[in-house]
Amino acid sequence: LAVYFAMRCMQSGTAKFEDRSSNFEDELCRHPERSEGSPCGIEMLRYAQHDTMETGNRQSAIGNWQFFWWMCVCCGAALGTVLSSWPIFVLIPLVSLQSVLMNRRFGSVVRRTVAGAAVAIGVYFITNPYVLINAFTNREVLKSNFGNSLAMYEIARVGEGFVRVVQLTIEGATLPILAVGMIALVVAIIRKNRTAIPLIVVSVAFFLQFVLIGAGKPAEY
């Protein structure tokens, strides 16, 4: 769900921009005397471009704002389910960078990233209240639990981990599904599909994590 909301953030406002551009082209077709080469056509073009950009930015801001917070909530819930989901947090700064593309200052990216991370961490503590409770009342239990988790995810034998992850991926997803996914990845990169960026980035982040800690892991890994 976090990836879904991130992808919605990436595409928010695009359809509106295309609709308004299409309306402008239809208007020129209905009125040939207002062609782009005429002074009137040029003025219409300038106005339509400016109006489309302003409207698209406002609509993108509203849509991004809603999808962004839902994405942060899902990131926190994922971490609360299993600690190895932490790479999903890469979506927060990634989507926050959309603020730059919407003519905002870089400071808004930092503020949005910090606020989003705070929301996600807050959701993590809500779904795992005893982590916060034991941090103040029984730190030894908390230290023991985290120690056991870290022992399960030791970084070692990266080459062996890569081979093991590929084996388990083929076994779990089947080779045809893996092949289709790789082809889709290549097509998205070639077409420079912005909507697919969150999915690609998260997939790479999780793949690298599993390669680093995947050596010798059983099938349920």
C-alpha cells in the first residue's frame, strides 16, 4: 500500500494537465483564426500554459498531500509488522522531492521528509506500544529482543546471499513471473515512466538488503 500511495503521488495532477491542454487544442481547432501563428493565438497559448501550470500545481499539491500522509502511515505499519521492512522508508524522501518539481523551495522537502518520518515512526510505536514502554521500564528485555533480531540479519557472504536470493525468488515467484517483472522494469526505465519510480526504488532497496543478509537462509526467508 505504501508503494501504491507513492505512485499516486507521482502521477497526481498529470491527468488534469493533459485534459486542460486537450481543451486548448480543441479551442484552436474550432477557431482557425486563433492559430498559434497569430498574435491572438500566441496570447491564448501563453495564458493557457500559465493557467494550466498553476491549476495543475494546486491540484497536484492537494492530491500529493493526501496520498503522502497515507503512504507514511503505511510505511510505519510495515515497520511495525516486521523490522526488515525498514527500507520502505526510502519512499518518504523520494516522494518529498516532488515538492521541488512543483516549484517549492528545497526547505519544504526537508520539512516534509521529517514530518513524514515522524508520522511513520509514530505509527510504528502505536502498533508496537511495548517497545516504547520497555524503553523506559525494562530496557534489558528490549535490548535482548533487538539483539536476537540483529543476530538473524547478519551481513556476510554477499555473493552467496545473491545466489540464494535469486534461487528463492525463482522458487517463490516462479521463473515466468520473474521474467515478466524484469521485462516490465526495463520497459519502465526506457520509457522514463515517473509513476514507476517508487516501485523500482523500493524493489532495489529490498533486493540489496536481502542479498546482504540472505546467505544460508532457509526457504521461509
